[in-house]
Amino acid sequence: MKSKIRIISKKEITLIGLTLGVLVIAFVSGTLKDTHAYYSDKTEISLFNAKVGNFKPVLNSFYIKENNIQPKYTNQNINTVYLSWGNNNKNINEMCITEGDVNSCRWETINTSTQYTFANNDEGTKIVKGYIKDKAGNKSLEKSDTIIYDKTAPTINKVEATTTTENSITISVTANQDTSGIDKYCYATSQTGPYTCKSENTNQYTGLEGGKEYTFWIYLKDKAGNGVQNNATQYKFKTAGKPAKDYLEEKNEDTFILKNGMYRFVGTSSQVTNNYICFGTTDSTTCKNTPETYIYRIIGITSEDDNIIGLKANQLKIIKATPSSTSQVWHNNNGDTKWDVSDMKTYLNTTFLNDAISKWDNGEIWKGLIASQRWYNADQNNTPGATAEPTNSTTAVSQIGLMYATDYANAGATDTSNWLFIANGWTTNGRYNMEWTMTRYGPNVDYGTQAWSYFPNGPLAPGLLYLQEAVRPVFYLIPNITLTGEGTKDSPFIINR
């Protein structure tokens, strides 16, 4: 290292020492202003004419800041960088901002802030580094700030109504994974808002009407600032109706009666006129226009659990309003036959059910509303009465069955006035024109060669199993179905799904 040395005046002190093998020379002078900067004066001899490696400029702070905050995330590829270097760095004249290292720097005039553009437009973590340099060419050590660059708006994976009551809906939103994470979930009841934006992914709406469909608009904001109202997506959900039992009581005060473990519709055909229900569609017009596919009638609703056949309280029991077949055998021979191996069970749970699923709107979903359980199939050798409830159950589980003989008896008088009797509900079928029930006829609870049915004039009578008679499928729905509508032919009950 070349240097020029002049005679030291009395005002100057020279301290020379050898410490751990490192030579340290310090010059203390009333004339010297900066111990590590380049200094020259025409009237004085230069102390140094080259860089001194031990004296690097010090970059005190270096950070990215926007809108008076230091963000962890950004959706802008140009950001403001701030620097500071302290009062003892008087001869700092250049700075460098880079995502590389000091050797890749493009130096520019020093400033306390500058606009920096990312080296590329790839999303992800960006490590921005800063350096300063003095007039003698001494460079500071590196300081850096890290920020996550995310320019993609977050998207919704799923929105569901987690809780629906008669007067409220609670919405839950599941978001797809986002680079910067979800900051706000924004909800509104119209596309134009106003939107309520909150950190929770659930939002409850109250004060609604029972059984009514409502529209909601939702969009997401992430921590980088992506996501605007124009991204909002529309969703529709229905409030629940009243509990089915309460709703049916309200519509049928005189004909809805608790009998033998079930709230039943009891009365004549002229009295029970509002237990019609659509199954397989939620469109009442479609239901009315295609009654042979969609119209059913409610036999009743369970009032308590029945552990023998696996029923729970509040399960609707419904029967097809028109026959699915007018010429179906209970079984193809007259031997002792249980329900579990009968042709009737096979017909109802395969032929009928598969055909119905193919016609219902989103048939598999409707199939999921039908409960699977055992059925009562006890033999009775006396004409079943309203109190003669079956006690023996089938072994196999199935979804579709038939009405019990006791369902028919409990629905009213065993004549043509009984609402379950349909005088002209099917075309004539030979000389019999009868309808099958589930209940077998015989003295033994384990088998039967005949099953109860009823004649065109109403009374129950046993029929040989191989006879071809009319069939109206019956099934229980899963618990706690809710309803809307009036239950009449013109305004049948609609199931809330």
C-alpha cells in the first residue's frame, strides 16, 4: 500500500501497536474528520491514497415498505425500498438493490428510498438485498428483506350451508390453497353488495323465512391484496321448513292422529286431502305434470325409535299414489315364502327402484333419502284391525316395501271411503283387481302361503302369493326431513334437501 507521510505536529498523536499479529494504525488529528473515508486537501499531504479494508460503510437498515407498513406479501412487482446508513458515513455516494450478490450489482446514486422491480415475474419468495458504497469504493455488508410475491386471486373450493333452520342459514367456505394465505372472506346477498368482509370462513344469516331459497355472493381476499368484488361467485341455499311432524299437524289438525307409535293420517278419502308429497323432484310443476313418477302420499311419521326394525323418531312413511305395477306376484309359487326371498322384495328393490332412480332428478341423491331397515312381516290369520300391530320382523335389510295391513286398517274404515283405497287408481287386472300389503296370512309367524290384500270394494282379504295384483311401493325417509307446500294435489309438499 503506497502512502505519503508528513511530519506529525504536536497536536497529533501516533499510536502504534501490534495486537494479535494485526497492525493497527490510528491517526488522531484535529484536522481528520472521518477515520475510514478518503480525504484530501491541497494544503495538506494525503494520509491515504487507497482503500483501507478494515473500514466498511455500515448499512443500518434496509426494508420494503408500502402504505406505511412493512408487508410480508405483495401483488406488485415494483415496491419501494428504504435505506439508512448513519451519520458517521458521510462520504457514501452509491447504492445497489439486487436479488443477486454484490458482484452482480448495478450501482446508482445513493438515496434513502427507491423503486425496485423484481428480477422476474415468477410468484413466490423474493429476497431483496441492499449494499452501499463510499467514494473510496468501500462496500458495506449485505442487508436484505424477504417478501412473498403473489399476483393470483384466491379461489373457492366449496361453499356449503352447514346449519339451516327455519329462520337462519350458516354458510361455510373452504378455499383452495393460496400462495399468501386467505386474509378475508367477503359475503353479500346481492352481487353489488354491500359485502361484509371478515377473517372467519363462516357467516350466519338470520331473520329469514322458512323453506325459502336465498342467494348469496362470496369472494376472497388474500394477504397480498388479491381478490375483488368482481370475483364474487353466486350460491343458493334454502332455509329449513318446520319439523315435519309440526308442519303436518299445522296443516292437518283433524286428520293427523297419534296411533300405535306413529302420527298417522286417518279419515276418509274426502277428509284426507292434504298428504300429497313430491318425491324425486323439488319442482312442484314437474311433480304435478308427471304424477305417476313423482306423486306419493304420506302414511304418517314415526313418533319414537323402533329398535326392532331400526327406525328412528321423525321418519316419514310414504306410499306411491299410483301403482308401479298392476300385475305383480308376491311370489311365483304358493309355497311357504318369507319376504326376504320373495319375488316382491326383488321387484321393489331392483326393478322398481332402478327405474325410479333413472327418472328422478339426480336419482342417486333421492335414493339416499330412503332409509334402509328391516320390515315387519308377521303372519295374521284374522282380519287385521287398527290395533293388531305386527311384531315379527324380516332378517334382510331393504329400502322398499309395502304398506302393512294395519296401515290400511289405521287409515280409516275398511271400505271405499278409506283414503288409502284408490277406487280407480289402476287399470283392471283380470278378475281380482286387488292390491298387495306386506302382511302375510297364516297361523304361523315364520311363513305364509298367502298375503293380505284388499278388494276393489275395500275389505282386506288373503290372496295366494302367485296371484297378480297391484303394487304401490312404500318406504321410510331418513329422520328429520323438512317440508314446504300445502300437501294438496295442486300444491303438494316439497322436501327440503
